[in-house]
Amino acid sequence: MRLAVTLMVRDEADIVRPVIDNLIDQGADAIIVTDNGSVDGTTEILESYGDRIDLRHDPVQRKQQFRVVTGMARDAHTVHGADWVINADADEFWLPRVAGRTLHDVFSELPKSLRTFPVEVIDMIGDPALRGSGLQRLTLQDRRPLRRMNELGLHAHATSDAVHVGTPEIEVSQGNHFVNLQQKGEVPPGLEVDVLHFPWRSWEQFEGKVEKSGRAYEANPELQPSPNHHGMREYRRYLQGTLFAFYVLRHPTEEERTAGLADGTLVEDRRVADAFSAPVADVPVPDDRLAAARTWAPAIALQEEYARAQQGKADARLGEVLQYLDDAKHRIDGLIDDLKAADAREQRVREELSLLRSRKVVRWADAVGRLRPGR
């Protein structure tokens, strides 16, 4: 069994080395990495691995992830002979759920007849920081309910990633979340895999990622993400100057941490923290700035939620108006059809009357002819 992993990376110097080291430790037979025009030292880190990774370069930054990831996923099979393929992000640590095993161990036992299966992506949170990789700081699995996610300005938890068998016809869409294969069966007990996701490692990293992502969408008019798309919502906050408040808000306070650990909505997980050192040291948020953000962040989130609710009502009302207009159009179209049918009937009547008149004239002429002298 050969296991391949693909990564599309842009400016992830604060975390990319431990991510790749983890994949090597987990027994990945091939690691295909596309550097998307990094300028923060990520390229140099990737180059330091030499032939241990298949490094590629695509400096275009127009959200072409579908094409790039699909190409890497196909090459994982056709070039590297992969039986199983993981399409990962550069801020994800893939780990077997059962301690003492590697990914290679697990995938060697997974039946290829599964074809594909989703793997839960678990966001890791802790204390916010201005700068730093956060591997020793972000040690809590975020399992808070959806209602709480909405209060924090998040639409939902991260979407699961799709693992798949190697095939030259694979298509990977919406990041790494969906493929054009159907799952056949369930993952056997003991072979489960976890993905620990570090999307909010620091304010510096998060702000930069949101800006770059938003600019990339702006540069590609062919993409039309929904206004509720998480990236566009974050970018809107960035432009409005409220993004820092939401960054702080999604990290639990000490009170929420204590309550969450007690009720299971926050779960301690030190697998990454104990295995890897942080490439970039943490710089905490100053107390006064943190206190200020925690004070007014909930009000900003509530205001945004209110605006979204009002927009929802407006959209619903607009939907009703559009439905009314659509119904009216159908009624008008029906009346037009009725008028056309009436016109057709009138025309037929006119034609029949004309025909009757013609026949009457002929009969009258015949009668006159019979009365003429000499007949």
C-alpha cells in the first residue's frame, strides 16, 4: 500500500515544517506540495526537504484550488502509484485516533472498496496571540454547539475532508472537502483518523490569510462565492475593521474554558503540542487590548447577527414579492393565451361567415339565372 498526501501552500512559514514532519513521521510514501507564490519564507522551508517531497510552484493567486488540487491528486496515483490519497491543508495535522499507530498502518488495513470517506476536521483553540505558531497554546478541540458558533460569528464548524483511493479520474472540489466518488461502506472500528486544524494560530497569520483570500476572490471574477461564504464574511469584517474582535471572540475566556472542559464542548488534546515545537514563538495580546476586544466583541457579533437577520427578513420579503410577480406573470400569460385563443375563434367565425355568405351569393346567382328569359 502506498499513501500519498497533497498540500497547496501559501505563506504558512509558522506551521508548515511541523505539518510536513508529521506526514513523514506518519509514513506518507509521497508528499506533493504546490507552493502558491509564498513570500514569507515558506518556499525556502519546502526546498529544504529536497527529494523527500514533490515540490511544485504555481504563483497564480486567483483561487484556482480546484485545478491545482485535482492535478496533484491525479498525479498521486499516476506518478507516485498511490493506493490512498489525502488532500490536506497546510494547517492540518492528520493523526490516527488510536495511539501508537501511524497513518500508514491505518491505511494499509482500510479496504479500498470504501472508495472514499469523510474525515472530521477539528478546530483547535486556546488563548489568542498577536504572533506565534500556537502549537503549545491551542490545545482544545472546539466542540461547542452550532448555536454558540453562530454567536461567535462562525457559520459552522470546519467541513470534513474527503480521503479517496488513487485514480486518474479523481476530481477534488471545494477545497479538499468533496470528490467525485461515492462512499461504499463504513470505516472499520479502530481505523478512524482525526484532523487537528489550526486556522486561528495568531492575529498576524489570520489577518494576512483573510486579506490574501479576499484579494484572490476579487482577482477572479469567474468565482461567485455566496455573501455568506466564510471567507467572504471574514474579508468583509477585515474591510470594516471588526476582524480582530471576531478573532478574539472565537477563543474561549477562562470561564468558558472551565465550563467547556466540564461539559465536553471543549476537549483537551495535546498530541500536537507534545510532539512538535512551535517554529514561531507566541506573542500574547496585551491585556488592555484583549480586555477591550472581549468587552465590545460580543456587541459587534450581535449587531452583525441582527443585520443578517434583517437581511434575511428582507430577502424573505423580496422572495415573496418575486413569487407574487412570478404568479402574476403566469396569470398574465394565461390571459394572453386566452385572448389568443379567442382571437383564433373569432377568426374562424369570420371565415365561416364569409364562407356562408359566399355560398349564399352563389345560390342567389343560380336562382337569378333560372329566372332570366330564355331559360
